[in-house]
Amino acid sequence: MNLNISVATVTYGDRLKYLFPVVEQLLKQDFNHIYVYCNGVSESILSKIKNKFNSSKITVLYSEENKGSAGGYNELISYLSKLSDIDRLLLLDDDNLVPIDCFKKIVSLSMAEHELYYFHRPDRNLPKQAKELKDPQLILGEKNSFLGRSIFKKENSNEAQYSGDLLAAPYGGLLLNRKALVTGILPKKELYLYADDYEYTYRLVTQHDFIIKFSEVFCIEDLEKSYHLRKGTKLFSNRYSNATPLQLYYSLRNNTWFGLTRSSSKFKYMFNLLFYSFIFLTQFTLTLKINNVQIYIKAVLDGIDFYKNDKRPKS
């Protein structure tokens, strides 16, 4: 049986130096179709993308407004779920460069209806550690952890009985099958940016019994290094040391909300939140990043407020 194996990515701003080599590499292979969602790009950038890739194998989708990764992937996956011919869909960030044998490796995979795959991105080692340690929760942290950190002894939970390799996964490197596309599960637009990918895949796992398998059958290269991977000295830096105000706010707000929705003990979760927030805020203060202190506090309070009011962030 010939499978329709397609690829989809979301780009924004001026990211052509990443997007062009990524799409060029995909075009050298036998993917059925490539979908590029242009998320609030300028008309000139959109024109360059269309002129560069004037191919019947490429569909360019466009939004005048930048809807963030959550809104972009929401609309992209929603659009693709209505296309009845896609059997497998590889999601990529616009800077995810796949190897030249990527298509052949995907074709060779045995993929059951309840299985999804996440392919290794060496810049992000946590998924690999989760697989090696046989600890699917590691990708998110334990149920009552804050940003994956907890001072409490590890507890057994329903999540700990999960048979997959990862309890959640990023968009970039995620292979969906037809069954996942038609569940009606979509990223939450309200999250806008950060944690939306983990929250989306977590619902596929917990609400529809999918399992996510980690694979190194091929590796994906990140052409741009994420902000949280660029750190300074250990004592005075944390995952947000190089974050922009927007990155700091949305990551903290969304992770606070998501952590509360997953938690089994609000007391333990809030204790972890306060304990580790003290450390983060002290680091910001010692490095004179006072603006980060204010943004951090507002983001955490907004995340708690969203959870208390309707348990869903507003746009």
C-alpha cells in the first residue's frame, strides 16, 4: 500500500534563511506534499516564499495576523485534518533540517494506529533521556513539579504506568497518523506561545490513548538554538536568562496554568512554585534583571488566575 506521507511547518517574521534550506531538503525527497503556514509574515516575505517554491507539491497557507505557535499549528492541523488522503504527517519547525533519507526512514517504520513518533533533535536531549531512563514523565516533570522541578519524593501515578517513551512532545519532529488528525484535538489558540505543543500532545495521550515513541532512526538538526539552551554560569543563570520579555511571560504563564491542570496536590505544586520562584527571582536580582522580576511575577499570577477562573487562558 502506498502511503501519503506529507510534511507541514509554520513560519513567521523573516525566517527565510532557515525555511528555504529546510524546504529545499524536503523537495529532494518523495514526500507527497509540503504545507507551509505563513503566520503573520509580511507581504514581501510571502511573495518571496511563493516565488521560491512554485511547485505543485507545495501549498502555502497565510494568516495576516501572527497567531503564535498555538494559533498557527491549530489552524494548520485543522486544515490538514479535513484532507482525507494524508496517512502520516511530519510536523517541523521552520528551522528543522531533516536528513536526505528522512522519507525512506519514515516509510520503513511500522506505525500502529495508536502510535505517534518523535524523532531525535540532538539540541534537545530531554526526550532522549526520558527514553533511556524509561521515564516518560521526565519530558514534563512529575505531576506536582513546577517547570519540571520538585523537592518532593517521586510518587507513583497513572502517568507512571504509561507504556510510551514520552508523555508529550514538541511539534518539531512529531509524526502524526491519520487517526490522530481526526480526533478533533487541536492546540489551544489561547496559549499563543510556549507549552502549547506539550499540552496538545499530552491530550492526545491522556484523552485518546495514543503513545509517543522516541526514535533515533534519523536525527533532525535545529538550525537555530532555542533561547533556553543558551545559558551563562550555572549559579547565576536559569532557563530564562536569555529570554525576551515575550518568551519569559508566555512560557511562565502557560507552564503555570498547565502545571496546575496536571497537578494531583495543589499544596505540593504551590510549594514547588514558591520554592523555585524564589531561586529564579534571586538569580534575576543578582544579575540586575529587575524587569524580568516584574514579568515573572505577573506571568505566574496570570497563570494561577486563568486556572482559578475558568481553567483556560484567555487570548
